[in-house]
Amino acid sequence: MTPANPGPPPFIQATRTSYDTITDAYDKQFPVDGLAALTVERAFFGAYAELVRASGTPAPVADLGSGPGHVTAHLHTLGLSVFGVDVSPRMVELARRNHPGLRFHVGSMTSLDLPDATLGGITALYSIIHVPDEHLPATLAEFRRVLVPGGYVLLAFQAGSQEGAEHLHLTERFGHEISLDYYWRDPDAVAEQLGKAGLRLHTRVLREPQEGEVRPRAFLLARKDG
């Protein structure tokens, strides 16, 4: 007898439901051209795109946790063959409306519906913040599984302290009832997890908080060796 499929972990469903609930408000709060003021982020995206192109692989890039799709669209302008994946169906609908020429799919970064070694690159920008500590190692291992040898992964996240991960649970955002967890992590700890998953660290940058921000922003670029 085949055991029943247990389905996704509860945090996946909670994250999906929460972002489905706030999609319209999120779209009004964060403009499509929001990258224009993010100089460091755009520089990182440019370096990442150059490295992926230089690897010579024809495999596409996946933007995991693509939300409204503006980062996916920016990566496309940098010459990458890229598609977006988001756990929220309503966010995917929004991204498709915003960027009708690009591909967006509903899916979870913790269990990608992709064969082994099919991606030339992965971006996960401010999306691993919703993955609990106990699920992060398996998620990073999943990233390595779907990357081709020589493929790159770019992570961005709000940094926590060196004393350990900080956890915040929100029950309301933009005036809507939600159930959403955030995990702020020490960049060195995440870099160590990347190494354990078989992804060699290439670059580590910490940007100090800018106007309207509370926490530093961490950027980690890693590579899957052959």
C-alpha cells in the first residue's frame, strides 16, 4: 500500500494564504520600479547575471519567491533566460499581469517541480526569511539539486544578530489578518549552511539599513561546483 502524500509543511500553506490575502495591498505599497533606488541590489544583480552568462550554460534561471515579478523582469533585461516561482497563486497572477511576456509559476522553493541539474542560476531574494530554521538545510540542498554544475545561487535577506536567528510572527499586515513567520539570520550562519549543502561561497556583502529600513541587508552569492 502506497503511503498517503503528507502534503506541504504547514508553514508553506500559512505563507501562501497570507500572501494571497495581502497581494493587492502589497502591490500598492511596493511600486514596480522600486529597484530604481536600490543601487547595491542592482549592482549585485548585474554581477550575478554576468557570472551566470560567463558560465556558458544555456539553462534558465529561477527567481524563487518572485512576488510581483519586478526582480524577474530586471534579470530578463540583463540578458538572462529567467522565470519566476512563488508559493502564492495570487502573487503569480499579479506578476503575470505586470509582466505578460515572462513566465511565472506557482510552486515552493522547498520542493521544486524540476529535474536534477536543470537551472543555470537561482535567486531567492527576501524569501528564505519565511523558511523555518529546521527546513533551511533541506531547502538549500534542493537549490543545489536543481542547479547545473557551475550554477550560481544569490540570496538576499534581512540580517539577524550573531547570537542566533530571530523569529517574528505577524498576525496582521496592511490591515488584513494573516499568519506569517519571519526569520532574521546571521549571514555567517547562512553562509555555513550553504557550504554544508554543497554550495561554495563566492561573495558575502552586508549593507547597512537605509531610510525606512530597520535591519542590515545580507547578500550571499554561492556556486555549485562540478
